[in-house]
Amino acid sequence: MEALKSKLFLGLLSLIFVNCSSIYQETDTVYDPSKYYDDNESYWSQFLPNPNPGINKNLEVDVAVIGGGYTGLSAAYHIKKSNPELKVVILEAKRVGNGASGRNGALVLAQTYSEGGFVMGENKKYHKEIYDITVASMRRLKALTESTGIDPGFVLNGQCLGIFNSDNIESSKEYVREAKKLGMPIEYWEKEKAISMLGSPGLLGAVYDPNGGMVNPGKLVAALKKLAEDVGVVIYENTQVWGYQEGEVITLPVYTNNNKYEIKAKNIVIAANAYAARTLNFLEDDIEPCHTQVAATEPLTIEQYNSIGWKNHISWYDDQYAGTDSDATFHMVITDDRRIIIGGGSVEYNEDEGLLYPGDIQKIQEQIEKRLGELYPSIKGIRIEKTWDGIICETKSKSERIGVTGRNKNIYYALGYNGGQGVNTSFLFGEVVSKLFNGEDHFLLNIYNN
Ligand SMILES: Cc1cc2nc3c(=O)[nH]c(=O)nc-3n(C[C@H](O)[C@H](O)[C@H](O)COP(=O)(O)OP(=O)(O)OC[C@H]3O[C@@H](n4cnc5c(N)ncnc54)[C@H](O)[C@@H]3O)c2cc1C
């Protein structure tokens, strides 16, 4: 998201491109999971699947996927599906969906981070190709997960950037002109249309992408878990990997309830998001764990819902405070039971060794309440039922990170979706890392394999 990007602009000043020499074999910290993993207390946690038991023996496997978010579930599913003879396991520290995948703002957006937010980004010569790939992946994710019998609640009626800052009108119109020239279906909505669709009376215009929308993140995790298990992936939850030792066969020390076991894996896939920098010492020179928060209101009454005039469950985010010191962008969706899920407003780099949020959630909730009242004055003061924190994986290189590394080229990784597009791109990058594993090509590998 553009505003999020500008908020994080300072990160660019210390831009450091890293290479594989920054990958260490073992963590140098003492095992203490309580410093890194908190419980998922988000509104979505009620929709997560029941956790599987932790590991209780030493194991030998072909592929061990570390992390049970969208990336890990997708990578394991795609690898096992294309190699049914291989033994593929997922090792998840808490429960699948305990990280960002089970806590996010529920917006489903096209594009990768670098090309997202309705700007022609660093890879602009591939802007349309990346758009098409991410849109196709979003549709495939919907179809695949719905085929499990668990409905993840996709509503793909489009997504918008709502413009409140007049400085952004011309550049947004220019973007839409460029996108149209490339054959993309992006529209510019003048003030009247923007207000009639999104309802917020202060809008000056909007950029609309018909490809995008929302999902129930917890149910999406549940459907992806079922998909992976149905093809034979074995998932161990409450199982923390604590570093790894390189080799033709990689050794993983793992813990369940403080009992230590050892996994010997011919290959590993690091799908541990920003946690990877702390719990595996992986890409720690590039990864910057960032805290951001989301809140869920109580359900709006029918009258309140009608009063705000937000149509078609279009997901959207604003630009009001883009580039200012005081705030970042706010993003929102409205659920089928009429709750507004609104997040953003604060993105803070994690300065500690651990990963728990040191800030004041109550203060964040007050900021969100204030902004919600500005956006929809007719429901000012609506009760927020829950506000929660989560960790996004920013990278100093401002790029997604996907590739294979290690002396034996058996350490695969996919992470670093930065702010904004991760719901869709994490599933896609899970698939792309499986292509890399299979020795196949993929358009995105030519851009992001780093
Ligand atoms: C608050 C918030 C709001 C967001 N809103 C949106 C949004 O609206 N739209 C959007 O597109 N994106 C959004 N994102 C980003 C998106 O959710 C993420 O990019 C995406 O979920 C990343 O998936 P992942 O599987 O890579 O990581 P995660 O879901 O974080 O999964 C990583 C998993 O690895 C596990 N793990 C870590 N270390 C170890 C270890 N050593 N051993 C075992 N397991 C380990 C963790 O417990 C975790 O479950 C948001 C993120 C946050 C935090």
C-alpha cells in the first residue's frame, strides 16, 4: 500500500542488499519460545482449525516446511501434490495460522508489494504480467480452497484506494491511464462515484481494481490445512524449530513442550515470515519484523449498515495520512455479519530481540476508533470488540525473498511480502517455491529469485 510504503520510507535509507553469506546454520540464542510466539487472539482465531499434536519422536523426512501460515501450507501442498512419493511435513511453532495468516486485515489484493498500491513500481516493465499472475493465483486460491468443503468466505468484488488527499488525485489518474494502456481493468472513480460506492463522505475520488476483495483469514487457514493434509502432508503443531545444521541431510533441533527431538530432512523450506530472522537466524540482515494492528467492531445493525452506504463488500484503504509522521494508511473490509475490520494506522519496527509487541494496544485502538469515526461519522463511537497485533515481514531490500540456498542447495525459502499484498502473494510464493524445488521455471523466479 502506498501510504504504508511512505511510512516505511526511512527503511530505504538504510538499504542493504544481502546475499547468502548472511545465512547462519544455528541460532546463537537460548531456546525460549515465550519471547517469540504469542497466542493469536485476533477475531479470526475462532475460525482456525483445531491444532494437531506436537512431534513426539525423531524423524527422517524428504521435506520439512518450517512455518504453518499461508506460505508453508501452500508450499507443502504443492510439493507433496507434485511429488506424492516424498515425505513432506510442516513444523509449526504454535498452531497453523498463529502468525500473520491468522491475524491479518482480510484484504485480498492483486500485485506483489513492489507493484502494489496503484503505483508503477521497481518492476514496472513487468507490471501487467505480475498483475495477471497474481489475479490468476487469487482465483485459483478461491477455487482450490472452496473445493475442500470449507468456505473461506471470499468476496472478490474489487478493492479500492480511497483518496482523501488532493495531492494524490493527479498521480492516481495518471496511474489509471498507464494501467489502461497496459490493458488492465483499473478505473478512476470521481468523487461522487467514490462516495456512492464506499460511503465515506470525505472521499475526493478512488482508484478501483475489480480484481480483489476480502476473505475470512481463519477459514482460509482451515481450508489450506485441509488441502495439504488431504494430499498427505503431515502437520505437527506446537513444534518449534530452533535453528538448523546444514548438510546433505539437514538436522533440525525441534521442541514440543520443552521435549527436544531431531529431524533429519533432505530439504527444508523456510516459510517462517519475519520470525525466521529471530528463531532461525535466517536473512537476519535483510528482514525487519514490523508490528501492525487490526480491530473488529461489533456487528453493525441494519440501520447502521445502511447509513454508511458502503457497497458490495469492496475492500479499501485510504491515503489520508500517507507520508505524514503521524499516521500510516488505514485499511478495511466489512464482513457478512456487518463487522468492520479496520487496521493500520501504526507500523512499528520491532527493536527487541524477542518478537512480542511492547506497545500499548489500547492506544492503538483509540487511534483506530478515531479514524473510523472520521471515515463513517454516522457510526462514530461504534464499539470495537477486539484489537490485536501481528507481525509483517518487511525487508530492507523492499523485495519479496524467494530462492534456494545453502552449501547443498537444499534450503528453500519464501518470505518478505512486506506490507499489503501478503494474503494473496504468500499462497502464490508457496506455489512458486515448489516450482523451484521441482526444477521448473516460473515467471516470478526471474524477477524475485534472490
Ligand atoms: C496485522 C496484519 C494485517 C495484515 N493485513 C493484510 C491484508 O489485509 N491483506 C494482505 O494481503 N496482507 C496482510 N497482511 C500480511 C499477510 O497476512 C502476510 O504477508 C501473510 O499472512 C504471510 O504469510 P506467511 O505464511 O508467510 O507468514 P505467517 O502467517 O506469519 O506464518 C509463519 C508461521 O511460521 C511459524 N514459525 C515461525 N518460526 C518458526 C519456527 N522456528 N519453528 C516453527 N514454526 C515457526 C509461526 O508461528 C507462523 O505461524 C497483514 C499482516 C498482519 C500482521
